[in-house]
Amino acid sequence: MSKLDEKSADSNVVLADNLSLDEEHRNLGGAPIEDSSPMGKDVGWWTAVFLNFSQMIGTGIFSTPGTILRQTGSFGLAMVFWVIGFFLSAAGLSYYTEYLAMFPNRAGAEVAYLEQAYARPKFLLPVTFAVITVVLSFARYVTVCAEYILYANGQETYSEWTMRGIAIAAYGIACIIVISHNRTAMWISNVLSFFKVVILCFIVVAGWVVLGGGTRVEDPKSHFKNGFSGTNNNGNAMASAMINVIFSYAGWNNVSTRSLLLVVYPHLIAPVAYVAAVPISEAKKSGQLLAAKFFSAVFGTYAGTRVLPVFVALSAFGNLVAVAIGQGRVFREVARQGVFPFSRFFASTKPFGTPAAPMLLKFVLTTIVIIGPPVGDAFNLIVSIQTYPSRLFDLAMVTGIYWIRRRRAKAGVNIFVLVVPWLPPAKGAEPFSFPYWVPWVTGIGILVLCFTYWVSWMHIAPWLLGYKVHEEVVQLENGELSKRFVYVYHDHRGDEYRERLRLESEKLKREENGSLEQKVDVTV
């Protein structure tokens, strides 16, 4: 048996009749590699810079500092957490870069690397990541965009359904942009990312002017006296604060080391600017609108509540577009693995050469999440539910590096945000209007759902019905490569499929021998 036949027998990967692929396409784990992307290559240098910048500096820098202040209890501890967040991002970037160096031709974010690190049990990690991607593929940032739109319209109080309607409309527009045309979506993302750069630079400069006494804010330095006064010593609150910090740094896997050093500056300076203009007690109560309170304190009511929040809303909308561009492609890569129903439908790029089907499903799920929880808790609930499973994947990524390299771990793994959230918060400091453990139980419940689906699909059903699961690479109408799974029964129903495998094996042997003979003739 040749090397190619040995690999084919081991991986149970076969080809569709109309498809000709090389050995690398056939036998590497995960979705088949596409030499030419059916969605084109519209990412230039500036687009890559703006996409990376927009994904890492999203709405978190505008929406979470107030919540982090409330959870930590003091400005000093909040700043310590912001610094820790940078080091966690740097550590994450280091192992992500190592994965990228080991598997340069793989696409699909974490799942592409996890399935290389954990090949057994077969398909467990692709199934888990697929379900997590589908179930938790709602947009975290859409409620922030809606709140700043309402605030810019002079509405600090509003009905729940007004906020929900604006949030759904904003995300619907973002989805239409991403679905309609790749290049147009990139261009819009670039423009809105530029607005984000401008507003962040504006906040940083304004913060230094405030500290210098050049604005209407009286005695701004007094806000920093006794920086650690009121520090919260409750483990649950601190873990929740760290989760929000990690959320604000989300996107570190899209940047280089130099870019990470650039984006950490506004993450550390913006909270200082906010507190310089807004007293600590008021900042703790501001929720997601601390940036808006900053503008009002520095520039007055009209400029602070009507003009500048528009730029923050545009920044949040730009983040929706940038993240949708990336997540739509990740969703499609997961679909190309063929591990959940209707995979060919979600892997297709019809009709516009864009990930239309994944974006439509994301819109439906995001709409459900916007409508479901209470408006006041929606953002924090979404962040908490999505963050906990993500930290478990990060843990698997870190240990996977050492598993692949077979070396001893030289760095500790961040267990803090996995364990401490289970400790009850102090009385009166509950983060939500519902039990504090709901996000963690929900996240773990989804992971249990993933495992149940995998066991039923890969083991229980084949055992009960008498078949074996084979994976097959197929080519869709627009040239996309995807996988599908064929159920080969152990009786006469599987004879035709087994005969097909035999004929394909013989064909591959003939092609391999013919290629070898041709090479010998040329050499002679």
C-alpha cells in the first residue's frame, strides 16, 4: 500500500467523482484547503490594518470601563486589571502566532488549530466549535450602538422596545452590507474604522487637556486621590471585571505584536481620561454610557450629548461591520467541515460571492438575543455567556500547543476567570437582575449540548442503525470546497459505496504510478 493509500485508509477521506485534489487537500484535518477563495481577495494593506484595529478596539473601550469601575470598586484596581488584560492578550497572541507558524495554510480561527492538537476523539472539537459558533454567534456590540444612537438623540430614558428596534435595525444594515458585496463592505469598514481612530485620539487628547486644567472640569486630579479606596474584595465581582477587561481586548488574535503595543495605549489612557472628567461615584453608575458622560462633562450638554456620541455610535456600527466580516468567514469555514446540518448551504457563497447564509443565521440569532433578556442586562449577559466558553477554548489552545510540541509547560494558565465566577457575589452587588450563575451554567450547558450531539451522531446512531460515518470532499457550484458525511451501512446498502472506494483507490494508484513513470522518462 502506498503512502497515499495509507493516509486515505486512516482518515476515511474520499473524493467526489468530479473533483481532483492533491494529497494535501485530501488528508489534512479540518475543512479542505481552497487554493483560490471563492469570495476573492479584497483585503489590502490598509484594509487589514483597519480590520485589525476595528476588531480589537471595538465598543469595549467605550462601554465597559464604567462597569469595570463598579465591579472593582476603585480606579486603582481597575487600572491594574487593564494592565493584566494587556499581558493576557500578549500571551494569547504568542500561542496564536505559534499555531499560525505551524499550520500556515489552515483557515477558520481556533477550530482549525484545535482539531490539529486534539485529533481524538474524532470530530469532537469541530462539532463543539461548530455548535458554539452557531448558538453563540449573536453580536455583542449591537446594544451599545443602539444606546449611543438614543443618547445622541437626547433620550437617556427610553422604552425597551425602542432600544431593541434600533439594535435590530443597526445589525440588519450591517448584515446587508456584508452580504451585498465584499469590497463595499471592506470600504465601509475602513471609513468607519477611521472614525474610530479619530474619536479615540480625541478622547486621549481631551483627557490630557482635562488633567492640565484646560477645560470646565474643576480640580480633575482630585478624582484620583485615594485610588484604591473602596476596592471590592469579592472574588465574583473581580472575576466579572476581568471578563469585561478580556472582552475589551477581544481581537488580539488578529493583530501583530507591534499592533498590540499600539492599541494598548488607548486602552490604558481612555479610562484615565474618563475618570479625570467624571467623578468616580458617577462613573460607577454610568453603565455603558461613561464615554458619553465624559463628553458632556468636558464639552457641555449639547456637544456632549448630541454631537460626539454620534461618532461613538458610528464607531460601534463600524465594529459590527468589521466583526461581521470576520465571523461570517469563520462560520463558513466551520460549515465547510460538514459537521452540522445543511453544511453545504452555509458553505456556499451564492448569490453574491459572500457568506450570505451564515450572516442570515447570525441576524436571526442576534434578534432572538436582543428580544430575549431584559434590556438593562442584555449587554452584560451576552458578554458573560460568550466569554466563558471562549476561555475554555483558550485553555484548550494553550495546552494544545504543549501537546503538539511535546514539551513541558513553562507558563501558567489563567484558571482565575474559570473558577472564581462560581463564588457568590457580595449581597447587594449582584451583576444581574437574575441569579449570578446563569451565564456560567448556560455556557457549560451549551458545551454539554455539543458533547451530546457528537456522541449521538458519531457513536450511538451508527451503533443502533448499523452504519459507519465516512467523510467526503465535494466541490460546490461556485468552486467552494466543503465536506459531507456519508453513512455507509454494513449490509448490501453499503456495497455500492465500498465498490466506489475500491475503484477510486485503483485510479489513484494508476495516476501515482503514471506520474512516477513520467518523471523517470524525463530524467532519462
